[in-house]
Amino acid sequence: MAERDTLIREIYVQPGESHLVSQPALLRTVLGSCVGVTFLIPRLGVAGLCHPMMPRCPPAQLARLSVRAGRRYVDFAIRDMAGQLDRLGATRTEAVVKVFGGNDVLTVADDDSRKTIGEQNSEAALRVLGEEGFRVAASCLGGTTGIHITFETATGEVLLRRLDSKMAGGAPKTRRTPHRVHRRR
């Protein structure tokens, strides 16, 4: 009997990109101030990851913006992914959504009155997800180090690795976050 090929496709999602799959895959990305939003629809076997870089799409640009360019913005990327899932027959209530990133990895002037881009991205993601009717199952937002995430679309698990070389004697810390990072009720 021949062995079945069990290779799982690995896809690196660049900043400003979104990717939707209907077969098991590993969706990977590195996040700093950007946010990574994972979507899993177990009933359909569909999963996606968007990696927007800026909080809001300027309204004046919306009409002439391509979908590819729009995915750089948190609000646009989430609504675009929601539309793709809608067209596949998914409902918002069945989506397992997790949000990561929004870190403050760049040194900024000591002006506590202005929100950082990481804070703005995090707030925009949570706000738009709520407006679109998604419930966030888990999140890991904020901090001062970049992170690498691997989304295992077959299981919904997200492997998170902090990119701070000062931790653990130079080795980055890694932890699995299936639905446990910051559970929402």
C-alpha cells in the first residue's frame, strides 16, 4: 500500500496581505505594530489570516483603492475577509477569530498623549471585528517585542514566538495558543 502524501502547504503572509485557504495549511507571519487576525470556519474547513499595517483606510481613498492596496488597512482587511467568508456561506457566529500583534516595537518620542500605531491597530481590529459581528476567541495584543505566529488551519492552533533575543538567555520563548491567550467572554 502506498503512503499518502501528508505535506501541508506553508504560506508566508506578508504585511498588507490576506490569505484564505480551504485545505489544511500553515499560515505564517511576523508582526510588530501590525495586527494579524486569524479566522477559522470549522464547518467549511476554511481559514484565513490577514496582516494589515495601518488602522483606518482614508475615506477619500476608498473609492479608488484596489483590494490589494486596501488590505494594508485594518478596517478594510477585516471587512474584505468577512465578505469572502460570507460568499462561502460562513456565518459570523461560527467563526473562531484570534487577534495578535499591535506591539510597540519602535522607539517614539515621549508623548504619552498620542496613541502608538500598535495601539491604534489593536483598537481598530477589535472595534471592526465587533461591528462586523465577530466574537474574538483569543488575543495577544500589545507589548514591546515583535512576534512570529504560525496558524495551523487544520486545528485552529496558533503558535506564537516572541522575537526578543534577551529572553531566556537568547532563545525566543514559544507557546501554543489554541484558544487560551486572552480568552474573551
